[in-house]
Amino acid sequence: MTPTPDNLLNLRKEAQRGLGGKSIQHRADRASIARLYERLLLEDCLPFWFPACLDNTFGGFFSCLDQQGNPYESDKSLWAQGRMSWLLLRLHQVWKRDSRWFDWAESGLSFMSDHGFDQDGRMFFLLNKEGQALRKRRYAYSEAFAAIAYARYAQLTGQVDMAKKAEKLLRHFIHWNFDPDSQMEPKETSTRPLIALGPYMIALVTAQELRAALGMSDTLNPIIDRMIEKILTCFVRPEEACVLEIATPEGHISPHIEGRTLNPGHAIEAAWFIMQEGAVRRQSEWIQTGAQMLQWMWDRAWDQDHGGLLYFTSLDGSPVQEYWHDMKFWWPHSETLIASTYAHLLTQDPKYADIHQKTHDWAFGHFQDVDHGEWFGYLRRDGTVSNPAKGNLWKSAFHHPRSLMLCCEILRGDMNQCSSLA
């Protein structure tokens, strides 16, 4: 049933007011919070994006939507084509609420397949609306996001070629990022070799997604194990109570700006990937480590003056180079909602329920647009809106709706059988 304007306005205001003392610690409250997330997903978030983002002429999705939900730029991010196709396929498969979800996903997949690949097998980052290439980046994240969409499509349709394409893209991603013989253009010289958390965490979650869709545990579990081991040995630093964003290849701290700069959002997202794997594989050590990663980085990122999570922080309190370091971005808050929900349901420790409540109340109190729906993406440190646009080449229908979807599923009991693993 389509909500009336008054009902939709009341829903957004309810979200903006926060949980009102409710907590995921309590079973009755979990049901209420899950229902709120479900309604925000189905009545507020998804209708903001779809069908407004669809290109009915050339196919695929526009991700640059203004505050009201109108496209303001026709160029198309390949990240968005893969991520949004995956989201729609995942919703079609599990939630089964809108028959159009599958057709919309096929539009994104077709556009991506027809136009997204260069002659060397790499994918582009940006295309114009007709599908002509505009930009290609040295990293391979477009490939990872395409892989998870192809895998879900293969699972739903039984198309073996799509499954093979997903697996091939994952293997390309791993080769291009971690193989010394890769021909990928390096970002730095060999004078000061460094490694970044990002490629390891994306390889991890991509392998997890392919396993969920395609099986192949014998092939994918070793990849997952390798990525978790690398994250835990090179980036997780118990002695400093933090997760590094950049480390030396040996897992040491680089005593320079890049080595001291922390990205709490990345670390918290990696934390729930590891907790999720601990639940699936019954590895209590991974659950506990992931939960600890969340706690460390939330403690470092939470703004004691204004609330919300700072985008970058410093390992030792020295100045952070990035000028947007004290802004509040939407996606770290979305990832923290997922991570804190996993952490509490898996460990039953109330401190993670407290993180969830504080993050929820601040995020919905500041990112939620009561008038037009969805979340703003970029806030100043004090929580005021810096940019009213709801989408761009980076922000699309992914982090926020994924958070609503997964938190709802976890709170409704999908993780109850894992609570004894802690």
C-alpha cells in the first residue's frame, strides 16, 4: 500500500526523533525498530530513488539526484550500476515486495555489460548517458561491485555465464590488487611501500557475496581466510586500540601522515564483514575481534562536542591532512548501524546496543530529510547540511538502503542462532 503524504511525513519525523529510549537490547524493542527500518526502506528510501533514477532511453541508473530526487547530471557511475543492481536483486530475492525490482536490476546489468568494460578487461569508472567511456581509474572497485551483481543474477536465473563472469572479476580484482606481477599502474613509487585496508576488505566482502549467491565454499573460503588474516595481522593494532587505514607491507605503522590517518568508516565496515564471517563459520574469535574493532574506532571517531562520527581521525592526535576530516558523511553512520547490530546480537554485550542507539539517534536526527525523503550525504561538523544533493558519483542507492535492509533482517532473528557463539 502506498503511504499517504501525511503518513510519509509522520514516518520521517518519527525517524528524525530517534529511538526514544528504545534499544536493540530488548526483544520487543527490536521488533519495533525492525519495523521502522522496513518502513523507511520501502516507503521512504527506495521510492526516492526508483523510478526517478532510471534512464528509460539508454538504460542503467542516474546516481546524481538533487534534494527533490531529480537527476541533475546524466553521466553514470559504474559503481552505481553494480551496487544498485545488486541491491535490487537482493531485495527481489529475499523481500519479494515489488515485481519491478528485477526488471530495474536487469537494466543496470545490461548497461554495465554493454558499455562498462574496456578492451583490456578492466572496467571504466564513469560513462556518459549513452555509455561512452569518460574515465578509468587505477583501482578495480567497479569490478568488485559488478561481480556481486552478476553473482546474484546468476543465482536467480541460473545463467552459468554470469556466475563465471562474477568469479572472473573477483580473481581479476585479487590479481590486480595483490599480485606483484600485475600490470596495474602503481599509486606510489617503490621508495616507501605501503598497503591499504580498502582492497582487502572489498575482496573479503566480494568473496562472501559470491559464496552466498553461488556456493563454491572450497574456492572462496581460502580467499576469505587470506583477507581476514591480512586485515588482522597488518591493520588491526590492539596495542594502539585502532584499525589502521594504511600500513607497511609487514604490518608496521608508517610514521608519516598517511600512516597516522585513520578512516573509521572503513574500519567499522570491515569489522562487520569479519563478524559476519565469524557467525557463518562459527569462529568466535572473529566475532570478538570484529566487535572490538567497532568499539575502538567508534571511540576514536565519535565527536564529543557535536555528536556523529568524524570522517578522518589521527592515530596520535597530530593534524590530519584531509580538509574534510571533521565532516560527517552518511556512509560511516550506515555501516556503524550494521556493525553495532551484529555486535550486540552476536555478543549480547549492552555496550554495542548503546553504540547503535547513539548512532541511530544522531544519524537520523541530522541526515534524514523530512521534506523530501532519503538521507543527505554530507554534513558539516555541527550537523548542518553542507550539500543538499542526495546522490552523486559516489553516493547512490547502496549504503543507506543496505543498512536499513540488513539491520531489519538481523533484528528479526536471522542472527539469533549465532548468539551462543560469543
